[in-house]
Amino acid sequence: MTKLVASAFIANGSLLVYLDNQLIMQNSDAVTVDLEPGHEYIIHWFVKGDVGQTFSITISAPKEAQFQLTRAIPKAKKDLGTFRFSC
């Protein structure tokens, strides 16, 4: 079985990270999740906080899913995004 290894960080605010619509991380957290080989997955996130506050999401494994995001929260005081991968 393939393992998803991920972490997230936000100093102040709320950060929710989902794998195929299942919550896997909240705020500053780290997680390891079993993945079935040969499937496509979607990571999506929603963040809410003060303008300029930074947050980060890192996926370090598997190789096909490696991803690094560090972003500042925009004027709307919220942000979202998606990332798709297969393993």
C-alpha cells in the first residue's frame, strides 16, 4: 500500500485539508494516510484568517504527489485550492 505523507501549518486562522472530500488535516497538523495504487486522488483546502497571514501545505510522499505551497491569505480573508494526482 502507498502512503501519503503530508503536513500543514498556519499560525493564526483556520486551515482544512481534504483528501477526496474527507478531512485529513486541520490547522497545523501532520498525517500519514494509506492510498490504493492505481487510483486518482484530489487534495483540496480551505483557509480563513487575517489578510497577509501565511499558510503552508506540504505533501512529501508518494513521489507522484509531491507538492509544496506557501501562500499569504488575500484581501477576501479566505482562500481555497485543489491538487490532483495519481499513484
